Amino acid sequence: QVQLVESGGGLGQPGGSLRLSCANSGTIFRFNTMGWYRQAPGKQRELVADISSDGTTHYADSVKTRFTISRDNAKSTVLLQMNNLKPEDTAVYYCKAERGDAIWRLDYWGQGTQVTVSS
């Protein structure tokens, strides 16, 4: 069973940095794409960044020059380095991992970690 656990959220200052980490504390599987999503109050959940098993990354335009996603395939972990934080980055951040192939697919989500950017 997969159990994704996020850590590293909290209070950050505008212009500051935070690093989020997501680890699988359950059965170790090889994941395809892993990523980070966020949901601000009153808004839909949106993709922040994702990374495929070969290292290909995608970023939301709003974070492209500020956030960096990376992963450790052996440990099934994914990190999100967030620099130059802005108040609009305030949201609950969720880790997501995908397994499957052309025929089937399973998505796993973490419980979420709160990120608040405020002075």
C-alpha cells in the first residue's frame, strides 16, 4: 500500500524559501510521474510542478522561475524547492504519485501540507 507523507510546510516570508518533501512510507513501487499540486481557499486544485521517471519536468507558469522539483527514484521521494515566495503561493500543497502503464493507472495523493506566505 502506498502512503505519501508530505513535510516541510509552514510559514514563509515573502522573498524567502521553503522546501517540501514527499516520501512513500508504504510499499515501495516504481512511480511514473510524481508531482506537487496546491489548493488555495476557494480555488480549484492546480498543478504546481511534476517530474517524470526520466527527469522531465513541467511547471506552472506562476512558479517556473522560482520553484524546482526533483526526485529520488530509489527512495520514491519528491522534493519541491520554493524560492522567492509570494503571498499568492499560500495554499495547501499536495504530493501526487502515479503508477501504471498504457492499460491501467493509479493515482496516489498525500494528505497535504499547509504553506503560508506572509510577513
